[in-house]
Amino acid sequence: MKNIKDYSLEELKEEMKKINEKPFRAVQISEWLYQNRVSNFDDMTNLSIAFREKLKELYYIKEFKIQKKQVASDGTKKYLFDLLDGNAIETVLMEYHHGYSICVSSQIGCKMGCKFCASTGIPFVRNLTSGEILEQIMAVERDENIRISNVVFMGIGEPLDNYDNVVKAIKMINDPKVLNIGARHISISTSGLVPKIYKLAEENIQCTLSISLHATTDEQRSSMMPVNNTYNIEELLQACRDYVEKTHRRISFEYALAKENNDNLDDAKRLVKLLKGMLCHVNLIPINKIENGEYTKSTNENIMKFRDYLNEHGIVATIRRELGSDIDAACGQLRRKNLN
């Protein structure tokens, strides 16, 4: 049996043909799943009983169980979801003045090994399916009785390492007949898988690409992010320039500031030189302490000086507001958890 949420609307139309049903049945099913939010086929009352029984034989509707929910002092909420197969992932809900944002995971575990991330050292298990990515959004909306307006792929896992499922999920999130969230309200973050950045540029999806840069020399970046040994800064930035040229979308560069590591004026000068002339924005992140992590947060004075230098030299830079750090829900603090 297959999770029916793993099918895009077009795929579901093809599935209907395979089981000798009319393609318009896919639209009806989609409306029940995503507009009416039903959790079982019996509730799809405009479908015949015989058809509902056929659906129950072939498919199921996957809904996560909330294993644990934590609420931070700033209102940020972190969910530990039971994936119903012995695995669990974490998802974070953040409230802003413009609406609700959700940080979704794309994999169970991660292969990238970034030294500042809590997922490092935890074995990679598998990719999440497109339906499991969507279900994170739907499960939080059910629990909070809200509608989410912004989605960021910055949870556990490297989104571009799960390319097909993530791109499919983005298209479904954007689809007016599915979750109907605007593409420009969807951000996808990558540690720098260069071939996949070129591939994403060809998809013509108007989402925001965020690049985890975090350093200004190859030696420095490789010590923080092993992916740099495969795709160095020069290769990465060339892919970014190509992405901007193809999509006409501004790229966001994430730069986590670590004390006495990558937060001094020389780093700021090199960053200006690297990004000069590119349509981009730099998101400065006060690095979050993780268990057994070697990096500590830069001083507030250094963070502001770094930001000011970039802005004064033509690079738009802002400091990301810290949310959820007291429940380990801030950037870099999510980790795959096993169920007891």
C-alpha cells in the first residue's frame, strides 16, 4: 500500500487511469485531502462506497503522531513527529508579524557532517517522501488550527540530497489545489551541492535559494563543512551566479558567526569581495551552541560590526532573530531522535 499524499495531482490522475477510474477523481480526492483535510477515505462522501473501498485496498492516508511538543519562551514550537515506522523527525513552527513560518526536515539524519550542526554524527537513515514533507506542514496546521504562510527547508537533512522528493514537495506546496502556498514564500537551504543548484535553476520554481556559506576561504570552510572538499567556494559561487541569471531571483547567503573563527573584519572584507555584484542578501546568524560543538557565538559587538561593514560596502546584510534556542529549536540545533 502507498501513502496517497506521495502523489502529485498529475500523478494521481495517472493512478486513477491505472485503476480504471476517471482522472477527475484525482481532483476530488485532492480536495478532500488538502481542502477538507479528511483523515480517512470513508469521509470522502461524494465518492461511491465501492470506489472508497478500492482506495482503502490500494492506498492509505499517512498522518504523523506528535511524540513530543515543546514551546519556547518566545512562542516558537518544536514538534517531534512519529513517522509510524520507528523513526522520528523534528519540525519547528515560528510566528512572525506577517504570519506563521515552518521549518521542515527533508531527511531522517544527514550525510553532510557540518561541524556546527546538531544532526552531525547521527546516522543517516533515509530520505523523506514528498508526502512526509507535506505532512509536517499539515500536522502542525491541524494541531494549531492555523494556516502556514511560509515554508523553509532548513530542518534535518540536506534538501538537495533528496532532490526529487523535495522539488516534488515544493511543487505540491505551491499547487493551488494542494497547499496553495506561494513559491516566493518557500525557501530551500543547501550546504552547497553544486550540480543540484544548476539543476534547480532549470526547474523554473520561483522559490528562494539559501546557501550555507559560513566562511570566506576554502581552508576555513572545509574545516566547518566537509562538502567544501568536493565543491569549493569558487565552484559554489559560480553556480549561484548561474542561478541568479536563470531565475532572476535574489540568493540568500547564510553566514553563522563563530567567535574567533569567521567573525573578524578580514572575513567581512573577503565576503564583500566574493559577493560583489551578485544579486544577493546575507543572513548573519549568531551561531548556536550544540552538544559537543567546538564553536561558540560571536560577541554582539562583532556581529553588528560585521553587518555594518557589509552594508557600508554594498552587500545587504541583516542579523537573523534568534528563535527557539531555549528548546534547541534554533538554527543548527535540530537533530534526529529515535522513538523510545
